[in-house]
Amino acid sequence: MIVNEELTNLGLTKEEAKVYLSVLELGNAFVSAIARRAKVNRSSCYHTLDNLVKKGLVSSYRRGKVLHFTAEDPKRFKQMAEEKVQRANDLIPQLLAMASTMASKPKIRFYEGEEGVKSIFEDILKTKDEVLGYTSLKGLSELFPNYFRQFCQKKVKYRIKTRYIAPATEEGVDMIDAYYPKQYDPNLLEILMVNPKEFNFQNEIAIYGNKVGIISLNKDELIGLILESPTFAESMKSFFDLAWLGATAFVAR
């Protein structure tokens, strides 16, 4: 029955909807008659009627020694909805204040599996800031080759500047030639290659905006996390700049 479904949408249980409609149709009646009409157990009908009385949808009165029930004006549903809206309006400022407080606290999100790891890279594509990172270009090319080709092309399309420190490998150089568009602004990508024997990176650490993404590039260990913290991200940027200067000096020698 459509009316029953709509009443449950307004917050009544299935039994409350059946009992309320029975009282409404009967006009006024005692419990046994309401229970028969609603096709519910007599003892549970008492409990349900008590709930409806508390909600202001049904009222009760005594006729002799017998307790009778009658339905209130159906406009009570509109009044109940308006009361909920008012309570929500009163509560929203408090919730927003709590959300503002929580926003200043670090947030950590963990990811697992192929799609989980990809979602971290998708989050990187949303940044408006320069991406700084330590990575293994060989590891990237072996993990999801088709996906990373699209990822690199999107970074160029969105003009996301990237600075990487990565182990020097032939596969890494080949990846840049194969994955990036043939003609792209060279200012969008800077990579300092370091000795792979001394710096064998097996993870990617990406620093972007107020976030730091850490991703395993091992096929047997597809896990990662995003740590969102302005202070942590700022510290990681400083560490990266220090490493960049060191790597630049190393390459210059």
C-alpha cells in the first residue's frame, strides 16, 4: 500500500503506519478493534499506540473503563517535519564549529589494492600546487604501465609541475620518452637522477598542497596512504628542498 510506504518515509515504523491508518479509518476505537483492523498482535498494538501518542499523532481518552484512541489531524506530519527542520537549523552551527576544529587536525587515509593505489594518484591530479617527490621511474613503469601513461599526460594537460628525485635507470629514461607527450613544456618536469645502488627507492613519496602521499611500488605490496596536515607537508617540502640541493650538488660533481 503506497500510503503505508509514504508514512514510513515520514519516520514511522511499518507497524506504526498500519496502526495509525487503522485509527484514522475507525475514527475512534479501543485497542482490540484497532489491532484487528491493523492485523497486528494486541499486546504489541498497545506499545505502538503509546509511541504514536508520544509523537502526537494519536490521542487517548477513557469511555467508562475502556481506553479509546483517536487520530490527530494529519497536518501533524507537516508540523513534525517543520520541527525537525528547525532542530537541524539549530544544530548546524554547532556541527560546523566541530568540523572547523577537526579540519585543523591531521587526517590519514589508508588504501589497499590496485584501485586504492590509483586513487592516491588521482588525488595528486587535483592539486593546484607543484608536486615534489621521491620515486622509482622503473617501478612506476612496471606497476600500471597503461594507467601511468594517462597519468603523465594528464599532469601535462593540467600543467602540474613536478620535481622528482629518482634512481638513474634506463627504464626510467625510457618511461619519460614513452609516457609523456612528444612535445610538452619542459618546465613542467624536472628529475634529478641519483645512484640507484645508494638510493634504491621502492616507494613513491609525493608532496602536494597540504598532503603527503606514500605509495608502495611493489606489485606484491599494493598499499598506500595520504596524510593531510599543513605542518607535516610543509616540513616534508623543506626536507625535499634540502635533498634537492644535495642531489644537485652531487650531480654537479
